[in-house]
Amino acid sequence: MAGEPHAAVWLDIPGSCQLRATFTGDMDVHVMIGQPTDELNILIARPALARLVEIAIELLAVPVPDNPETELPGLTDAPGQHRPPR
């Protein structure tokens, strides 16, 4: 399926997890999560990574609430979607 991910996963990445990344020959990004002997590999196209980083920056700007039951925002981005600048 063009434009769709090739797998669906739920992954819990702790703050202490090893993260590595390299470029592929066509400038996509190969991300390795975990120890080399037992790691998850993700291949992500450069434009998709740029969108993911933008979403992450926006989410990291949200203050951590004192009440853990506070509803927090979620963001969605699609190719070609233009959100107003922060």
C-alpha cells in the first residue's frame, strides 16, 4: 500500500533506552531502538521524520499537569497538511 506503514506496532520506549540512527543511501533514516543484540529497526522517509519531529516538538511544549487525569492534547499530521506556525 503506497503511503501506508508496513507494520503496526505498540512500543514502550523507556527514557534509558539506547537510540541510534543513520542515513540510508537514499537519505531515509534508519532508527535503531534498544541494544544491538535485541533492537527494533525502523526505516522512515526523511519527510515523514520531519513531520514526526514537528509533532514531537509541539507535544513536548505542553506542560506536564499536576493532575495525572488531566486530558492532554493530541496532534495529527498528514502529508501536505499545513498547520499554522506555533
